[in-house]
Amino acid sequence: MIASDTRSLKKLLQLMTTVGKETGHSDITLHQIKVLLFVALRDAQDDPADSREISGALQLSTSGVSRALASLGDYGRGGRGGLGLIELRVDPNDRRRKPVMLSRKGLKVMAAILEAADIPQLRSPADVREELGGDVFSASVE
């Protein structure tokens, strides 16, 4: 291993620590982090994904994605509350589809992760939502 690999590994470890610190849960899983990052990516592109799309893109089982979404959302598992980082919405064009977006807390956590990674933010999903009046879906239907 060369020195640059060591720096990269330290940076990844720092990012993982940041995720745990910002969410308040040091036991967040790699599956949950992958799902959170994918949700943030699609949210930033103003193209929220549903659980089926997340499962296919990340090559995770649908049940694994469902568990990750529950933990990242408000409900969690085993009667324990979730992290509150995401919200499931109902697509007004297809009520069976439930796109996933970052919650306000999720936006703050992602901003902290990007800052820790030293990645500049041009426009956050929160800025876009505010410009659209708070809700991407209601603004796009009108």
C-alpha cells in the first residue's frame, strides 16, 4: 500500500465517523449508507427513486432496501424509532409509487458529509425545494 492509499482510507474512515456522528447512530450499516447516498443523489437530481429503483441500482435485495428505508425513515425496526433522514412520498401521477426524498434532517446530514469530504455544494435539494415552494411534487403537478 502506498501513502496515497493510506490518506484515502483515513478519509473514508473519517466520512464513516461523520455519518455516525451526524445521525447520532454509530451503528449505521453500510447498506443504510449506500441507500442514503443513492437517495441523496437522486434527490439532488430532482428525480426521487422508489424502493424498487434503489434495489436495482444498488443490487440489493428488495427486503434489504425495505429494512434500510425503514431505519433511515421514521419507523426503524423492533419498535425502535428510525433516523428520520428520509421521507417517503406518494407520487401524484402513480399513487402506488412511493418516491424517497431526504428529510430536512437528511439534508443537514448530507451537507455535513459533503463538508467532511471536502466536496463543494453548488445547490442543495433544500434550496431547490425552497425555490419551488417547499414540495417538489406539488410544484411539479401544478
